[in-house]
Amino acid sequence: MGNLKIRDYDSITSFLGSWGSFQRRVFLALAISILPNGFVGTYIVFVGDTPPHECYIPENYSISEMWRNVTIPMEMVDGIEKRSSCSRLNLEIVRRYSQNEIIPNVDVNVSEIPLERCLDGWTYSKETYQSTIVTEWDLVCENAYKAPLATSIHYFGVLLGAFLSGQMSDRYGRKPTLFLMMVLQTVAITAQIFSPSWEIFSFIFFFVGGGGYSNYIIAFVLGTEILSRKARVVFCSLGVFMGSALGYMVTPAAAYLFRDWRMLLIPMAASGLIYVPLWWLVPESPRWLLYQGRVKEAEAILRDAAKMNNIEAPQAIFTQAEIEDALATKDKKYSILVILSNCNVLSVTLLSSLLWVIITISYYALILNTSNLHGDPFINCFFTAVLEVPAYIIALLLLKFCSRHFCQSSTLFVGGVMILCVHLIPIDLPAVSVFLEMMGKFGVTSAFCVVYAVTSELFPTVIRNTAMGCCSMAARIGTIISPFIIYLGQFYKALPYILMGGGAIAGAVLCLLLPETSGKALPETISQMQQICGVDGVSANFLFLSFKDFGEVMGNLKIRDYDSITSFLGSWGPFQRRIFLALAISILPNGFTGIYIVFVADTPPHECYIPENYSISEMWRNVTIPFETVDGIEKRSSCSRLSLEIVRNYSQNKIIPNVDVNVSDIPLERCLDGWTYSKEIYRSTIVTEWDLVCENAYKPPLTNSIHYIGVLVGAFLSGQMSDRFGRRPALFLMMGLQTVAITAQIFSPSWEVFTLIFFFAGAGGFSNYIIAFVLGTETLSPKARVVFGSLGVFMSSALGYMIMPAVAYSLREWWLLLIPMAASGLIYIPLWWLVPESPRWLLYQGRVKEAEAILRDAAKANNVEAPQAIFTQAEIEDALAMKDKKYNISVILRSCNMFSVTLLCSVLWVVITISYYALILNTSNLHGDPYINCFLSAVTEVPAYLIALLLLKFCSRHFCQSSTLFVGGVMILCVHLIPIDLPGVAVFLEMLGKFGITSAFCVVYAVTSEIFPTVIRNTAMGCCSMAARIGTIISPFIIYLGQYYKALPYIFMGSLAIAGAVLCLLLPETYRRALPETISQMQQIGPCRAKHTERSTDES
């Protein structure tokens, strides 16, 4: 800043002091303007709550009291038996039975009477509410989605309002936009009172959102820009957020007094009257006026402020240079295009936006969940609001004394851990669950306060409101999702907490990528923002550096790139074909290793075993296994039976089931004598061998996850081994480990031993895949490299994958199936004499003679004459200079640019592997024969790899990666939309989804290997593969979620794939560029070469 012609704004206005009358007036006025936001954001908790309800039975139906008491059936909800909310016994049948004086559960089994929907509407409990929009328009059962949808529509309004108001505020001024949004909010809430239908209510609620949160952001920016640095921190916590928290605390009290939803909206709308006097108390931002070239207006406001603070303003507040600079910027209009055209600003905006999404999902989901907590909803809401006060105080203290990284990361981590622990609490300790949820909300609320402060400090005045609007707009994705996060709890109670807690902890790591702004002046221009994004004071873009074209830089280096050195070998001679074939064969067994668990750990149909020595009649044996509904189909229970002691007593006393006694009244018990398994498909699996069903059903997916933890460890260690000791020894060590582990697995005496050995099978199995990929990438020419990356590596794996179901079909015993899996390792032996070390790696280890010897042998094999001197003297000297340099993972951690790229690649790998392995593991659950499904799944990989090859050959890497992920994601998302009576269409869409994801997997390998330099390529690939194992560890449980809600796995996988299609666009473009050899060469392939950025950085 010292080199700039003008002082920063905080220095210019320092004469005003930190906390005078002017600052206190602005502080108080803006805090009051935010007070109604506490109502607007939370009144839907009460207005849209669903009270207890059940089907209405009209009084004019001539049904006896005895039959009326049983017309509403009982159902299990979270382990508690309750009266059904959405169904009743068929009233015509009930009336007929009643008129014929048939006694329920004596003369007829009530459970055998068919059910029907609530055709006459519902009756609602009046215990808590007189009315809500749910009771007004019957938003329950088949219309239950409408209540959360109304909230999501509201947040769509917030999204649009944040986007538009941000640009309006930056273009037309903070003050007029602030009051326009406040008026819109007040008018919309007033109109909402008179809503005649749910559709009109939701439509108006859209505009409530459009105004409600926009004024919050504008007030935040206005206060941030007007107040001094010290007062700014207090305003960001106690001012803005405490004002909102006070409104939030008033809401439950108002809702308690007004139990009718329309009456409750009256004080909500009336709160807008407090905006009127604020017009004369809130000034325009002098900082904004100055950088709009409106110097006189800015000076007038500052002189009034000095007068109010009893301070004499300088005769000239701005120097002539500062006035000239302001006038020069007068005609510059900044919009969202500045963010999109500047790589650094775009990267920081995307990271900030992702952080906002994560926080808002947890924050609003926890707010919306207050009515579902144990206890009185009004008290719960009040406690949730009160909790925000200490949360904001803690945020204030953290912002005042700690780095921004620590503030953001610690609050998110604490909140995430508390939320994750909620679902671990037993159901009979609801108070502990509520306490943990409140602690989680405490952490997330503090994080919300911090993220506002951090974001406002990152962006310059000229686009601050636009950037804040973009982040807030992105955050509305989180708020739109949040009602449905809570809605998922209807299918699996723990799921909302797992998603919110996991997201918060991920955000705690993600925030560390943002620049540190603690103790730094607010930036005014784009060029000043670049200074904040430097590392250790060095002016540099935080995520991606802007560089010259890679080819130009390579031309300036003393040594040629490796591809130029080895061009004399040609592209596709006998040497390259030998390497291609040998490495492809080495990958063949990986097609078995990754897939055999689909058959080895499959769960055949099963039910409780009833011992032969139990003297039970055939009639009673037929009813001892009860029926249960699974995905709308009635099936015999797999995990329970009628109490055998009671059944035996009834059988011996010759009592007839469902005639003399109602079978549904007999208590159930677990399968105490084990299970019987269907032998139709398998003779044995590890599931049948060790009874991994019912209470042990988590063990098969856990087996997979432990295997993938082995893959994670193996990928991490083998990557560093390969970069330090060589590709070839590491490759054969991993192949040996894989073969020995699978052989040992055949003799496993228990599930625990099987799983332990499976860990080592994973450590070897995927590591050799990555090393072989890197070795081929480094040894082959650029043209052959693209073919190897698709047809070589992936097609070979696909062939093994296709052979797998045929072998499994022939060998139906799990341990017999493992014998050919282990025997396939014998093909590795002759490869020792066919696969050389990577000459590229040898060269950059300073082992020039060994590299030269391999290249001369290659020339001989290709019948090509090698140059007399393959390497120039400069190249040899450079290689020898690097001889003692040892690269490891610390290189990635130390380099900001490299760490960011590695992290982005890793996230992409995680997204792809979750979908890829979940789809593979799901083949045995698809409609039809599991062997045929597995074969079809494998066959789809062949055209997928061919498409990937063509894309990699002719298209940019961005297009390759994004298009394959998008197609795969859309197909997967469509699966759950197919009716249950069209299973063939669902299987077809799933196969198309796998087609897209498989192509994406092929592409991501190629892209990652092209981004990283030779000296750490295998380490970086290992890190990405290690991160991807998080995806493979999760993938079995993604499929397991289908037991609670069948569509859930497809929603997760499809959404992640589409998110990955956007995320990959942040990576550098490497199409038609030489492979980088050193760290410095990697820096040249940053994706941004915006002249604007370079010029701004130079100027600053």
C-alpha cells in the first residue's frame, strides 16, 4: 500500500476516531434495521409446522364406537407404535362389519382389512396450534412435500434477491438498495396474510425472501465500510447478528401468543414500520461514494460525522492525488463480469461460496428442526435463539484476537462434531440429544458470524456487495436444500445429522484454503485484493498463478522437455508396443480384485431358522415367519419370527392361527437359532458363512470399507515409494502383496481375519494400478500416452471385470472363487523381464547413464539409430544437479498453488469414486440375474473407454471431464424417477450412468497425470487416489442407505457427479501441452492468463 499514490480509506478517515457519536448512531440504526430479519427467517417454523393428525372419519358413517377405535391402524415410527397419520381401514368394509355386529380382532383379523387413503381429509391436534398453513391446506401425506417446498421457494427468492441487490448496491448505492429491499419485505409479508391458497402463499413467500435477506447483506456491507477497523469487528458480531438474534428470540413469544398463522404474520409485517425513521439516520457509504468518483458527497458525510463526534476535520480530507484517482474511476462500472473474468477473484469467490453453502445447510436445517425436537416447540425455538447470543459473543472474541483461519475452522469443527454425535444418543435420552444439537447450533452460528466478516474482508469495495451477493446467492442453494435435509429424517432418523456434521467438518478444512485477512486493511480495488491473496507477503494469486504460455517458457529453459529428447524413438515402435502390452496385462487382475467382493459378500434371501426338533405343526410353521412390507412389496421377514415358545404352546394345544388367535398379537423375537439361506444363486458367501445379516448386516459394507482403507494407505505409501525408489520395484512389490493377500484370504477362519487380509489385498491391488499408469504415461510418446490412458489401462481392467461374472457363475462357493483370483497373480512373473524402469524418472533422479541405456535399447528394438549424445551437456548437468533433491508430500503441502490443485483433483476423485464403486457394488441389487447384470456393467466399460479415448484425443480436458460427469450424473438422477413396474428401464438408465462415470474415471487419471511434474507425479497421483478411497470407503454405505429410502443413493450419486462437472472447470487446461518435469514447469500450466490480472498485480 505504501507504493500507491493514495492512502487506504481507513487511514484517510482515522481523524474521526473509532467509537464516536457518528459511529454509534450508524451501528445502532443498522442493528435495528436487521431486527425484523430475525422474524422473517424463522416464522415459517411455526407457520409451516405439522401438528399430529390422522384420517377424518365422518360422523354420518354408521360405525360403532368399538370399530371407530380400530379404524385408524397402528404403525411403527422410530421404534414407537403410533396411530397412522395417512391411512385408515376401508370404511365401506368397516361399516359393513359394524352393521353385522362383527367384533374386531375376535370375529375378524383387523390387520387383514385393506387400507385406504384419507379420502375425507384429516383431523388435526389443536394442542399447540389453532392453525398453520399445513392444517389450512392439508399439506400432509401425499402433499407433505409442499411444506418444505414452500421454504425452498422462499430461499429461491433469497437467492435471486441476493444476486440482484448485490449488483444494484454496487452500481446505485448502498442506501437506496437497502431501503428498497426493506420495503419489498414488508409489503410481501403484509400481502401474505391474505393468501387464499398454498400456491399464492408460496409465490408471495418468494418475494419475502427476495427482500428479507438482501437488506441483511447490504446493511452488513454498509456498516463494514463506514465503521473503523475496531468497530467493524464488533459490528460484524454484536451489531448485525445480535440484532437478528433478538428478533429470533421474540418470534417464539409472538408465536406463543398468536396460535393462528394469519394472526402471527400481522406483527411480523408491522415490524417493518421501524424502517421509516431509519431513512434519516443511515447515511450512504462514503467509501463507496469515493470510489464512484463522488468525492464531494463523501466529503460532506465525513464532515458531518466529524461535527457529530466534536472533532475538527482536516481542511482537505482527501489529497489532490486521491481526488484525481477517484475521478479517474468515476466511469468504471463493475459488475459480476469482473468476478468471472478474473481467475483469482473467481477462485476465492467459489471457495467462499462453497463455505457459505456448507454453513447455511446446517444453520437453517437446525432452525427448521426445532419443531421436531423433544419438548415444547416454542421453548425449543426460544432456547435456539438465546443460544445465538453467546455464539456471537464467542465469534466477536475470536475475530478480535485470533486469525481468521482459526476462527472459521474451530467453530465449524466444534459444530460438526456436536451434530455428528446427536444420532449416537439412545432414544430414551432425548434431553442429551437436544443439548448436543444446541451445542452444534452454537458452533455453526458462530461460524456463520465469522464467514460474513471473512468474506467482507476478502473483496474490494468496488465489487464487495456483488461478491457478498454471489456468496449469499450460492448459500441459498444450502437453504433451499435444508428443508429436505430434515425431511430425509422421515426415512432414516440419523441421516440429517450425518450430512450436516460431515459437511461442517469438511468446511473446517476447506476454509484453510482462503487467504488470511486478520489485521489487514479492507481492499478498495482489484489490485489491492491481489495483495491479500499473496503468501508471506509475496504478491501472488492464491489458488492459481497467471503465467505465460507453457510452450514459451519451455523454450526459454536450458534443457529440452523429455518428449523432445526422446522424439527420435518414434511414436509406436516395438518398444512402445511391448511396454503397452506388458503394463496392460499387469492391470488385468485388477478387474478381478476390485469386483469379486460383489459375489463373495452378496446377501442371498434368508429367514429365521426354525429347528426341526421344535414340535410345531405344519400349519404353525407356515405362519411363524411374519410378513413385512419392503419397498411396497409384502415379503417374509428376514430378521424376526414369532416367539417359538408361544407358538409351540399354541400348536400343542391345537389352537388354529388367525382363527382362535390373532397371529399379529404374538410377540416377535430375533433369529435366535440362526438363519436359512436360499441356495438358488450361491452355495456360500461370507454372509452365509458367518451370518452377516440383520444386526450384523453392517459387516459386509464394513468389509468393503476396510478394504478401501487398505487401498488408501497403499496409495499413499506406494506413491512416495515409487517417487523415491523407482516405479518398477514399487510396482512389483505391490503386485506381490496383492497376490499373497488374496491367497491367504482363501483360508480365513472368521470374518475378522478375512477383513484384516482384505485390507492388505486393497493396499496392493490399486497401488500397482496407479504405478503402472504413471510408468506408461512417462515412458510412452504423447500420442501413445492418450491411447494407453484409455485402451491400455482401463480396457485391460474392464476385460478382467468382464471375466469376473463368468468365473463367479462357475464357482458358487466364495473360497473356490478366490482360487482363480489368486492364481491370476502368476501372470506378473514374466513381466519382470518386459517392463523397464521409467527413463524419465531416472533422468530426473540424476541417473543419466541408466536412462540412456534404456533409451538406446529402445532405439535398437525400434530399429532406429539413437543420437550419439541423447542428452546435451546442459541437460546432464541439470539432471546431476537434481540428484540429491528428494521430493515427498511436503512439497505439495508447502506450495500454495500445488496444494490447491491437489485438493481440487482429490475432491474430483472422491466424487467420481463414490459413484463408480457404488454402482459396481449395486449390481447384485438390480432387477434380474446378478451375474448378467455384473457382465453388462463390465461391458459398458468398453464403449466408455473408447469414448474417453476419442474425447481425450480431440477435445479439451475441461470438456472431457465435465461432459462425462454431467451425462453420468443426469442418468443416475433419473433412475429413481422410473416407476417400480419398469425395472428394465431403471437398469438401462443405471448402465448409462455408469457409462458416463466410467468415462469420467478414465479422463481424471489422464488429467491428473498431465498436471503434476515427474519429480512428484506418483506422490500426487497417490494423494489423489488416497483421497478417492474416502469415496470408496463411503460407497458401500451409500448403497446401504437404499434400505431406508430407495431413491437416496441415486440422488446422492447423481448430484455429486453434476457438482463434479462444475468443479473440474477450476483445474488447469493441459490439452496438447508437454508433461511438466519440475515444480517450476508445473507452475506454467495455471489456467489463468488474464492480462487484466497480470496488469493489476504489476500496478500494485
